Amino acid sequence: GTQQSDEHRLPRYVRVNTLKTTVEDVMDYVKRDGFTYLGEAVRLDDLNLKGKKFVRDLHLPELLAFPPKTDFHDHFLYKAGHIILQDKASCLPAHLLNPPPGSHVVDACAAPGNKTSHLAAIMRNTGRLFAFDLDAQRLATMSTLLLRAGLTCHQLANQDFLKVDPDSPQYKDVEYVLLDPSCSGSGMVCLRDNATADQKEEEEEARLARLASFQLRCLNHGLRFPRLKRLVYSTCSIHRQENEEVVAACLQQNPSFRLVHLLPQWPERGLEPLPQCLRASATKTLTHGFFVALLEKHSAAASFRS
Ligand code: SAM
């Protein structure tokens, strides 16, 4: 269908793993492989490439874009953990949370760990990164991935995030939370075709309602860490119920938090009334469908606390 061809039209994004190498070294390596470097993209259309060419992304400093379907799965750089094959939209949450080196961070629903490894790179492998996931199988995949990526600052736990005690002494210095909970996956262009094909609309509505209620519980729980400064909420869903509606309900229940206006130059915004948030899509941002919100504690409330 058309979605299928969407997927094959998206650029191949490559995130450089700065725990193992540098953007310059990866660029030199792929140039030796015969790719021509066209410079840093200045507009989205520069990411539409053909042939053996590549550019640096215009929004994310560690991201390179190659033509659709460029395959790096057998490449040395991938096998050695120097590059991570990650869609551009899914690089936004860690980039926007931007936890400084030395900070204490929670990755609430972490497997298979692409965002965890991105967080660790931003933290330069210092501080502490507490990563949780309910699914043991996905966690096993994740520990292989993180080993290859060279992480040393993380602590993995096979645990229900909703049962993690935010008041436990080990989390007393947690100031940053990344929350990327299970969602309908409706933004994944390759899944979209069959997702609703033989499902009744009512069933789909009930499923979305269940997911949204789980997402809101996770979000409220994430805000309970006593020293929290910033929380990023993201989904790969295009449904308002799992995105803007979850965030709006959470803000109403947690008046000491507000939304940060993200990347003013980003072309696709959260649906009204939340233009501070970002959306992403194949047509408007050349990525999978995605949503990101950044919640921040009011500075007055924050200084009142300490
Ligand atoms: N952040 C991951 C990444 O970038 O690689 C992707 C996370 S995926 C969208 C959602 C994850 O949440 C799944 O791995 C699922 O097993 C996990 N999950 C679902 N319910 C959970 C819960 N109550 N506590 C912790 N993890 C949960």
C-alpha cells in the first residue's frame, strides 16, 4: 500500500554513538566506502537523497542521513556499536531531555534501549542511568545492545515502572525522566497498514483508551521523583488520545509542571491546544509518526522545595 512505500521513502538515519567514536571518524569511514558528503542539511528537503550520498542532519548534531534503504546491518560500524540505526524522530526524546554529565536519570520503559544508549552518550557515560522494563526478553536484547554500545553508567531492572518507589533513597538525586511507554505504534509506517484492517472500530477505541490510561498512570508516576526537574514523554503513536490528551490530563493533575516550548524551527507541532509539543510524520518531517512533550517543574516550585 501507500504506507509501505512511505517507509521505503524515508531516509536511512544513522546516529553516531559518541561513546565509541566521533561524527568526523564515522564520516571519514563512510567516505572511504564511496559515499559523497554533501554537507550539513539546511532544509528538510536536503534529507531526500539518491545514490551514494549523505548529509548531516539539520536538527540533531550526531545524526547522518543516507538514501532510503541504505543497509548498514552488516557494516563494521554497526557491528562494533559505532553507529545506531535509529529513526530521527526517536532521537528527539533524549536530545530534548539533555541530561548533563553526572546527572541521575530514569528511563522508565527502556527496552530495547536505543534511547537509553542515546541518553548515556549525552551523559558521557557518567552519573547514573536507571533503566526499567517489564519484558525480560526485550531486556535481554537490550543488554546485548548496550554492551555493544559501550555503556557503563546504567543499571537495568526487570521491573514494572509503576511499582518503582520514587521515594526510595537510591532515586533521591533523580532529576530527569524519559518516559517512552507502550503505545498503539500507529506512527510506525510499516505497521500502519494491517493495524486496523480487520479490527472493529469499537475494539480499537477500547484499546486506545486502555493504552491512554496506562500512559497517564506512567506519566503521573514519573512526576513523583522528589528532585525531578524535567520529564520527556514520547510515543510512536499518531492518536490524540495517547498524546495531547494524556499530556493535558497530566498537567491538569500536576499544576507544578508546565510544558516547555520545543524546537521553534520544527515544522510539525502538537495538536491544539499544545503547540509546545512536537509531532513527526513521513510527510512533514521525513520520519515515522511520533509525539514528544517536555514537562518541567516551575522554577518557583523547584526553589520552594530545596
Ligand atoms: N524506549 C525504548 C527504546 O527507545 O528502545 C522503546 C520502549 S517501547 C515503546 C515500550 C516498552 O515499555 C516495551 O519494551 C515494554 O515492554 C515496556 N513496558 C510496558 N509496560 C511497562 C511497565 N509497566 N513498566 C516498565 N516497562 C513497561
